[in-house]
Amino acid sequence: MAALKLALIGCGAIGTAVLELLRADAGLQVAAIVVPGPSLAGARAVAAQLAPGAVVAEAVPEAGIDLVLEAAGHAAIEAHVLPALRRGVRCIVASVGALSAPGLPEALEQAAREGGAQVQLIAGAIGAIDALAAARIGGLEQVRYTGRKPPRAWQGTPAEEGRELAALTEPTVIFEGSARQAAQLYPKNANVAATVSLAGLGLDRTTVRLIADPGVSENVHQVEAEGAFGRFELTMRNQPLAANPKTSALTVYSAVRAVRQHLLPLSV
């Protein structure tokens, strides 16, 4: 059987970690790594070590690709995922927070329909997404997501406005509102909020609270849901990705699992 040919969009902290985990997978070939022009040299250096057969380019090749994995941030979805879907190539999206942009979920769905392909959103750093989606069918009335991370994980975000993150001595709520607002204001931190909302009540009906907590060293995610189905509470304490504390390491594992699902004869 011919190897599944993968195009990876992005070669930053997440993309590099994905390549490290996938490089020995039988039945899989990383055929292309897609990055913007200024990042080509760095990506070629990474490819030489982890994916020596890959073409490093600024766009997904128009032929010879079976599966695309996006791990580059929100702009990559419009630039690369939509065209690939229209060509009939299956795609996996890691930057789920991008779907807070008005019209983008519909654009993804339309592109997939045009190409007869499918786009998959990974669960990323959160679990119980299958239970949440099932609860929506059975009657879901309320969903609340709380994200708690060390202050340094919120650097470079609106959380720095009006406060000194490094000086915090107690848990501080830096945002409370809808999942759509959270994903727009904290796109690199709130992918989980978007994932929870898309599986459940939607971006505007899902309540989100984000907390900078000097008392934790992990990324802590909590989901509370209730409705006619019953209720559940889920708390996950994820280790941050060493190369990027804004991201949980579990996000990388979720992306790798999504790719491997396309290789297995039986999947769960």
C-alpha cells in the first residue's frame, strides 16, 4: 500500500514537535512543509533532520498530497486549507480558535463540499468533546469553560493591559465573556474555548473565564455542562509545550493522533 503523503503547514514549536513524533511512522510520508518566505531557511534545517524527503515551500503542492495538517496559526486556514479542500484534499485544523471569525466555519464547510473532502477539527488540549457533542443531541442548556494558566503564559496578550503579570500574587480573572470574544482577543490561548463551543452550544452561548494564576505551573482547563442529558464536569491539568508555554503539550499529541487515525484500519 502506498504511503499516505502529508503536507504540514507550519514548522514552529507545534509543527516541529509533530514531525519528531511522526518521523518513524510506517505508512506515512511527510511530503511537504509549508511556511512563509522568511521561515523557509529555518524549515529546511528542521526538515533535513526530521523529514529529509519533504519539499519546503510557501504553498501546499497542487498534486501528490493526501492529507494536510494545519499547525501554523489562523491565517494559514484561509491561505492554505481552503484551497486544499476545494481540490479534494482532506485537512486537519489545529487552530480552531480561528473559527471565531465570522463566516470562516461556513467557508470551511463550503470548500469541503466543493472538493468532496472533509475537514477535521482536533480536540487539542481538552477532552470529553465527544460527550459534549452527544449531549447537544440529547439536550444541552449551559456550558462554561474556565482556562487557568501561569501569568507568563498570558504575556503578549490583552491580559497585560493595566496590570503587571509578573507581579501577580493571587489568581486574577483576565477575561470573562463569550467564547467568540475570548478566541478573538486571545487567539493563541483560547483554542480550547472555541473547540468546546463548536462541539456544544456555539461561540456566542458558551461562557468563558480566563485566569492568570501564579499558583499553577500547568495549563488547567475546566468544562462544566448541564442540560436534559444530565451534567458533567471535566478538569484537565496539562503540561505546557516546552517551546511555547501558551500551548499545552497535549495539543501536539492530539494533532499526531488525528494524523494516525487516517492510517489505522480500526479507530476509536
